[in-house]
Amino acid sequence: MDGSALARQIRARLREEVSSMKASGVHPRLETIRIGDDEPSKVYLAVKHRAAHEIGLATGDQVLPAGSSHAEVCALISELNSRKDVNAILLQLPLPGHLHAPAILARISPAKDADGLTPENLGKTVYKEESILPCTPKGIMALLAHYGVALRGSHAVIINRSTLVGKPLCHLMVGEDATVTLCHSKTRGLSDLTSRADIVVSAVGRRPDFVLGAEMVRDGAVVVDVGTSRVGGKVVGDVDFANVSQKASYITPVPGGVGPMTVAMLLENTVAAATSQAGLARALAVRG
Ligand code: NAP
């Protein structure tokens, strides 16, 4: 499953949408927040800003010192929540250890939640209500849909229970009638579970300690590799791609699979937020 190619198509569609929004006077803007000097965060944000600019979005990059207090971060979020020119807010994770991410994410207006990680938007995935979805699970679902992978009645094994990936993906897949087994570091008999699954999603990111090998996957399975690790200066996934791809019916590469889809979904969430805010503004103007 070629995430780069699908992400390119999505970005082309979004570029047209942004261009017509601008023609009607709406200028969508994504504002990111980085706290501290975490180097990978800087790299990820640079990629997100570049992708946003390529489709015509305006962006801003708010940087706070690593020692910022909970109150200081919340004050910045309140300011961005109330700024009319800001449509979407992304808080780059992880945060410095003294800050509690759920409490801070909860301060972002759900209507401007570019990453879909506020309690309200995450909660709506449980209720299967319309919401801004977390980017990585949303990107995985979009890839599976694009390649016609049937979820109804399928058994999916997800190796990850984080709030960013595994838990929301589990709700989205169950919502599409899959049977989902959510695994993690304490799961016993992981290979037994994965080797019976129709779909395996691996998001561990601990190469070489953890590798999803061909013996862990059945013939014809769909394999989604979310994990990213750096080995010998190269970015690699969790999956032994050379061998697992011999057995899988579909498989995502790393790089070029889930990563570009995650970024495309961030852009889609931003455009959707701007669209719905513009609609709301128009409705209020009409009502006077
Ligand atoms: P995380 O919170 O550290 O989650 C890792 C998960 O893997 C945890 O649930 C952990 O279990 C589980 N795990 C660790 N060792 C294991 C083992 N030996 N066997 C089975 N499960 C094991 O990290 P995350 O933020 O969810 O991200 C996970 C990976 O995905 C990272 O490599 C990250 O870079 C990557 N990622 C990629 C994208 C993308 O767009 N490509 C987006 C998001 C994340 P416990 O819960 O028991 O610790």
C-alpha cells in the first residue's frame, strides 16, 4: 500500500480546496506549539509546516522554553483558541516530563484540534460520532479503504495501546465491524495472535529489539507498519519487509506508508476545521 502516492492525491485535492477557500476570502491557518528543544520534534514540525505551505495553508510556529509551566502553556493555548485567524492548533508531543499532556491537550478547543487528540474528539470516536480524528489512525483507515481491504468480520491485531495510535484505531476498526485484539508489551503469546490475524498493525518502534517477522504473519494477511526506528542512520519500520512482503497480500513500506498519510490527515483536519469555522461564521453573519 503506497502511502506516498495516496497522500499525494489527497494533498492535490486539498490544494484545490484551499485555493477556492482563499478565493472566497477564507485563509486557513495552522498554528503549531513546540515546548523545548527536542530534535525529532523539530524535524517532524518542519515536515508538517512544509506540507502545509505546499497546499497553500498559512502556518505559525509557537515555541516555548522547556521549563514552561502548565499555566504558561495553557495561556498560549487560550490565546490561540480565541484568535480568529487561527483555525487549527497542533501541540507537538512528547512534552517535557513535568507537563501532563492529557491536561494540556484538554485546553485546545475541540473545533481547532488539528491532531484529534482532545478528550472530546477522542471520546467521539468511542461513540462513533462525527469528530476530528487522530491523524495516524485516520490515515491507516484511509489507506485500508483505498485498497479495498474489508474490515467487516475481519480479525485485526494491533500491537500498540497508545492514545495516539492503538486505542483510537481500535475504536475506528470496531466501528467498521472488525474484531480487534489490542496487544502491548505485556501481551502473552503475541505470535499466536498475529499469525491468526487477517490484518496486523504494528506500532512498536523498537528495532532491533522488536521485529515483526514472517513467522508472525499468515499467508495473505494485510500488514500495516507504523513503527519507526533509526538503525544505522536509516529510518526503518517494525516489519521485516523483505520476508513479510512475500506472504502478505498488502503491506505498507517504511518510509512511504503510514508516515505520509499521517501528515496528509493533519492537513485534511486543518482544512476541515477552517471549512466548518467559516460556515459557522457565515451562519452567524446571516443571522446578524
Ligand atoms: P508508544 O506509546 O511507546 O507505544 C509503543 C507500543 O508498543 C506500546 O503499546 C508498547 O506496550 C508496545 N510495545 C513495546 N514493546 C513491545 C513488545 N516487545 N511487544 C509488544 N508490544 C510492545 O509509542 P507511540 O507514540 O504509540 O508510537 C509507536 C511507534 O509508532 C513509534 O515508533 C512512533 O515513532 C511510530 N509512529 C509513527 C507514526 C507515523 O506517522 N509513521 C505516527 C505515530 C507513531 P506498552 O503499552 O506495554 O508499553
